[in-house]
Amino acid sequence: MKYGYFDDSQREYVITRPDTPKPWINYLGVDSFFGIISNTGGGYCFYRDAKLRRLTRYRYNNIPLDSNGRYFYIKDQASGEYWSATWQPVRKELDKYECRHGLGYTKIAASYSSIETEVLYTVPKGETLELHQVKITNSGNTVRQLSLFSFVEFCLWDASEDDRNFQRNLNIGEVEVEGSTIYHKTEYRERRNHYAYYHVNEAATAYTTDRFAFTGTYGSLEKPEAVETGELDKQIASGWSPVASHQIDVTLEPGESKTLVFVLGYAENEPEKKWQSPGIINKEVAHSSIKRFSTPESVEQAMAEIQSEWNKLLAPYLIKSGDERLDRMVNIWNPYQCMVTFNMSRSASYYESGVGRGMGFRDSNQDLLGFVHQVPERARERIIDIASTQLLDGGAYHQYQPLTKRGNADIGGNFNDDPLWLILGVGGYIRETGDIEILDEKVDFENESSLAAPLLDHLDRSFTFTLNNLGPHGLPLIGRADWNDCLNLNCFSSEPGESFQTTANQEGRTAESLMIAGLFVYAAKEYAEILRTLGKEDKAESVDAAAAKMVETIDVHGREPEWFLRAYDYFGNKVGSPECEDGKIYIESQGWCVMAGCGHQDGFARKALDATEKHLGTAHGLVLQHPPYADYHLNLGEVSSYPPGYKENGGIFCHNNPWIMIAEAMLGNGEKAYDYYKRIAPAFREDVSEVHGQEPYVYAQMIAGKAAARHGEAKNSWLTGTAAWNYVAITQHILGIRPGYEGLIIDPSLPADMGKVQIERVFRGCTYKITLQPAASGASPSIIVDGEVTHSNVITPQPEKTLSVLATY
Ligand code: BGC
Ligand code: NOJ
């Protein structure tokens, strides 16, 4: 069952009923100001940091679900009836409802008793504000007298404090009103230098700034007292909960429309004025933004800029395959999600509260892989930020804070896979751009400029970190966890999760990871290529030798009869072996060991992937391990704390499915790779939206596994490494158009019945017009560039030129 449809020509998903299984959201903003918006107008916005600079209040875990946002009530003065232009919060049944989530904007259209509304929400490029444009039309044949009420509730900036320090919060709220602009000034006394405002380009009949005055002390957003009585009381909030609500009375003749532009903005006094005028907000900053967006034409202009920005961002990789589901994933929604995950990391969604996590070291390096071709300059900047937090021994802070860009000492490090992702992030960046100079860039260690060293040195320390942290079998020590945050194998205190031991215990043993072993070999290949590009052949050979040794170690200590082992725990017990009672086979080591090239020669890789399908495969994707743990095991940690079938305990963790797709593609099994791709790609799951539950246009982190009561139900949409890895799997390994150090690599691994696929790829200034088509029966694959047969599948870019490439598969 579906709740809408894709409108590819507009690059929109159109939701046709408001009561989707869960709120289906979108993001506004791409640079410094962001909004989260649901299909019923719910959500919140913030400047840069969802924790410290939150403009509007949102209550996670609320009843009813998703019941705070930027809302518009319409009241018919004659009948006294009122409703919401976005269905919530009044939830009156509408005659028509339609939500269009597009790239960087959301439009919600509604109609009730011959009054049509269309609300457009967006964040213009380079601005620190949201625009809410409301168009109301009288489509009936009598004159209508209406009141429109806007509503936003301010957050007192620090969202975490806002949610708990009530003895203080309820006294500090301050606002000011100037014409149709409501200023939220809380914190200005401490000269924190920022304020928010909500403005409408029309003289307001009335306003209120106090939540209780709007809802009534025991009232609700569903039935606000002020809307019921039909009049706002011009109250200036004094403490309690500051809000902004404008009342605009409008009379509409039959057929007449009125368009209002609301601006919800963030402003800072200019630095030089900061200390000169304590306690005074500099309204000029707001005035000038308001002036820029005072007309519908200015909104249209902002929308045109957003559209053209997305045209530019999406242009480097466009396909036409004959399957519209694949095309919309590759051309629109997957790259869009990659951009959002890159911006947000794992901070703010409907499942990440915005107050918890900062930027992840491994997360951001992976996000980069799906995003680098869209905005390479920002990827470069991100690499420098990440690498600046690296520790001198090559280890990494697991996270850093987006405002300060400093490593987060509370969380610390010891996730031993972390450093290796830097090699993949930097490699991905250089392959895309050819910007080898980045390796000479002096980058801090531990955020200390006195410790700065060339980026190449950071890569070297990342690489040697693994070699300096090998365990009793010669495999990499896992530390607190590897990619699987929940595999806490050094956990042996009597309190679950309390104590993590990462150095050898009295028996000289600590836990080791086969996933890191595979990742190390894979990263070593990338690193060796980087070194060869720099002409450092000797060093590259020593890297190859270390990788070869790790492959031998995997062969000896990492093979079970039919698949790769996952790990050894602190006591030296196997994890992910047929000998185990539960958790006999894990996905991560199958993916990474095969991607690393292990077992390709002797058929073991094939065997491992067959076992993966047999034990982990479901119609909804591949589960993370099998069988899930029925009980909690202290020596395994958090992984066994989840009920069977959820999250890392046998859920379908969509982030790691593409590793198997890539592994299959590497073994030449495009059929299987694409089959796995389709099982989890949201556009292919649209038809089962009632089971999947989450947005059909973006990936969720997890789909409940076969042991779960609600097998097939997705959770935690949007902010997940799933976006980048699936993008890499489909574009670079299945369609097989992959940036290399010397040129663009053409290496498709497609199902035989895929037919003809056309791809336009802009790479280092060169446009490649590529046609992939099945080879004639009996013929081997070939590549023809500009009419000439070539014997290499690496096509050197010719800047400013267009190359036509015909490849058979
Ligand atoms: C989640 C991870 C998170 C970890 C923290 C896991 O369940 O999947 O995203 O980092 O919990 O403990
Ligand atoms: C989500 C985290 O953001 C990611 O870094 C981790 O690898 C997965 N969870 C798996 O545990």
C-alpha cells in the first residue's frame, strides 16, 4: 500500500494523505541554517548546532505524535469553524490534502469548505532563516471573512537545558514586538549575541507571544483558546513559554487569493557592536533579512536558486535505465540523502534528538564517500576538520563537536576501526578530484597547532595504528567496538557496559575483530595507491606486505568451514562461528573480507557469500547476524541487549547490506548484487509502505529482522551511513562507474536482463556520456571510447571535453 507517489519531473515525493504510518519528514537548508519538517508541518529549526542554537521547540516522545511545528490555523469568522493548513495540530478532516517534499523545500496544500491553502516552507541559500509562504484562496462563490493565525513556540536556545532546567527556564523568556515582527530575545542579557524573530509582511490584526495566552493554561494546540475565541490578546510574554503568533484577518471575494510571507529567522549582532550595547539586540540585522524577503517574488527567486543549486549538485551523475525506481534513487533521492547526512551527521532527525551526538569520526568519513562528487570543496574542509581531531598515536576521538570542531573527550576513543576510515575518506576525495596536494596540507593532531603535520602523516599513523594494536592471533584488536558499536567484546565487569578493557589482561588476551582485519587490507590498498601516485614505491611495497600478512592471518585464524569468523572475544572465544550457540554468522566480516580480496582465489569468498545469503537473507534485506542472541551475554556487550531481530541483534542494518552488494559485484555476480540492492532501496519498497512505515524516498538505518515481531518495519530514517554506502554500491560497483586515481573506471556488474543504461558522469571537468549494454551473445565485454576500442577500463579525463563511452557487460 502507498501513501503517495513520486513526481520525478518535479523531484518531489507527493504524500496524498496526512496520516502516514509515522511522520514523513524533509530537511530545509544546506549550509548553516536547517529545518526539519514533517508532512504535517511538524519539526523545528536551528542555526548550525541542533543542541546549542535551537530556535523552535520540539517535544520528542510527545502525544500525539509530532505535535509541534510551524502551524497555521484558518478560522471562518462567520461559522466559527477552524482547521489547520497542514492537518496537524487540529486534525480536522480536510476536503483535500497534499504534501510535496522536494529538495530543500516542502509544500503542503489543503482545502476545507472552499478555502484552499498552500504553505511553502524553505530556507533560502546562504540565509539564516526559514520562509513560510501561505497562499489562501476562496474557491467558493460567497465572500468569506477569515482569520489566519500563525504559531511557533521558541526554544530557549540550548535544547538540552530547555528540556530539563525548568526552575530557570520558566523565568527567563523575553520577547519584544515591533509592528508585525516578534523578537525572541532570551539570553540577550548575558550578551550571548543572538536572537530570533518571526515576521509577516502584512500588518497583523493582533498577536500573542505567550503560550498560555494562546492555548489556555489547560488548553492544547489542537483546540487553542485564542483561536476558539477568535482573538489574540497582544500579550508580551514574561517568562513561561514565549511563542509567536500573528493574527491576520482577511476578507476574500469569490476566486480571490492572498499570499503572505512569514520569515522565521536567526540573527547575530555584528561582533563590534556586541560589547558596546549590552542588553540591546541589533534589529537592523533582522530588518535587512526581512526586507529581502518581503514579497512572493522574492520567495520565488529563492526557490529558483535552490532549484538551480540542486541541478548543479545532481549533475555529476545522472542515469537513464528504463527502471524509474532505480533512476529516482540514483538521480534524486539517494544523493539528496547523502547531502543531508553529510550536513547533519547523526545529530538531528525524528530519531536523533539533536542534543546527543556530535560528528562521528567514522560516520563523517563514510558520509563523504557518497557526497564528494557533489561538493568537493566541502568534503576537503571536512577531511581537515576530522583529521585535526586525530590522536598522535593514530587513534581517534570517536566524535567531535560541530561548533568547536574539537574532539569530544567525554566519549573519547578506542573504537579501533575509526582511524582506517580516514584513509578511505581521503582516498575517495583524491580519486574524485585528483587533488593530491591535500596530502601536503598541515593538519593539527589533537586540535593542537603545535602538533600539526602533513595530512599524509595522518594517513600513515592511521595505518600503523592497526599494526601497533594486534592481538594474540595477529588480528586487529577491536577496542571498545569496531563498526558495530554494540559488539563490546572487552566487556567483562559485573555491570553491563561499565568497564571496557582495551589492554591485555592477566592472560595476555584481548578481543580481536575480523571486520577491522578486512577493512585494514582494503584501506591498505587505497593507501598504497595514494603512495604510488606520489611516487613512493618503497613505502607502497611495505604497505602491500603488511596487507598480505594480514590476509594470511585471516586465512589461518579467520575462516570457519563456510564463512569468515567475526571476532574473538576477550577470553579468546569465537564470535560468529558455527560453534556458537547464537550469533553463528555475522555480515560485517563477510563483506569486508571479501571486499579486501580474501578467498577470491580458492573459492572461499564465494562460499562465504552463499552462506550469507542462506543464513542472513530475507525478502526485506540481509540481517546483521543469525541467529540473534536470545539472552544477554556480558562478554558480547550491547549487541545482545536488543530483543532478537532489532538493531545489531539480527536486525536488517541497511548500512552493511551494500558491503555484500559490493562483494558480490567484485565476484562478478551482478545479478545478486542488484537483487540485494532492490530489497532495501526505499523506492523499491514503496509498495509495501504500510509494512516499511518510514519514508519511501530515503533509507532508514534498520528494518526489523526475521526474528522480530514486526519483520520488515523500518526505523530511524534519514541519518545513517546507509545513504553513502548504498550510493557507492549502486553507482560505483553495480553500475560500476568509479573514480580512480588515473581516470574514470568503467567496471559494471549488472544483471544480464538489465538492458541498456545511459549514464552521464562529470568527472574532473570532463563529461562522460556512457552507454552500458549487454554484450552480444558469446562476445566478451568491451569498451569503445569515441569510436575506438580501448584495452583499459580506466578512461583518462579530458577537461572541458565530452567523451562518449560504449561499454558492453
Ligand atoms: C546504535 C549506534 C549507536 C550505539 C551507541 C547502537 O544501537 O546502532 O548507532 O552508536 O547504539 O551505543
Ligand atoms: C550507527 C553509528 O553511527 C555507526 O557509526 C555504527 O557503525 C552503526 N551504528 C553500527 O553500530
